Amino acid sequence: MTLQAIQESVTSLMLASAAVLKNKLAGSFLKITLADGTAASTDVTVTGMVVGDELVSVLAFATKAAIATCTDRTSEYTVQAGGLDKAAGTNETNNQLLIIWLDLT
């Protein structure tokens, strides 16, 4: 890096507090939540999740007592205040869910 580039670069000391919002950063902030599976049409509580956050993936590990398989169930869920809405889909009662989401709010 040249001396000129160093002199022209922006440092964190030059930014006002809260000048850069989380939703403006590339990739934002990744969150991972482990939750018990639920019956079909039963919502999943995800602490801190609100409308405006982005669901990346929901992976179902079967069975919780002795995990043998992992299945992508992302398409069965949508973000709602306080967690995930599951209007229909697979019964995951005895499974473990790995929920990956971006905290954009």
C-alpha cells in the first residue's frame, strides 16, 4: 500500500457513531439457533428474530437422540416476529433444527 493510499483511506476513527448500519454491511450479521423440531404447522420460537430478518437455512437433523441424517427444510418456513412461521410441512417432533439467519434489524 502506498503512502498516498494510506493517507486517503478511511478508518473507524473517521466514522460517526452509528454511521454504518448493520443492513448496509456485506453479509450483515450471521446468527445460528439450535431448536427442537415441531409438529407440522407448528411455529418455531427464535429469540431475537423479527420481521425484516432474513432466513438463510433450516436444517433438520433426524433424530435428535441419535442424529443420522440432515435435510434442508428451509422452504417450509418464513420469518415472523419471534421466530419462524410453519404453515405446513414435515413433522419434526423428534428432530433437532439448525436455523441460520441474518439479523438485519
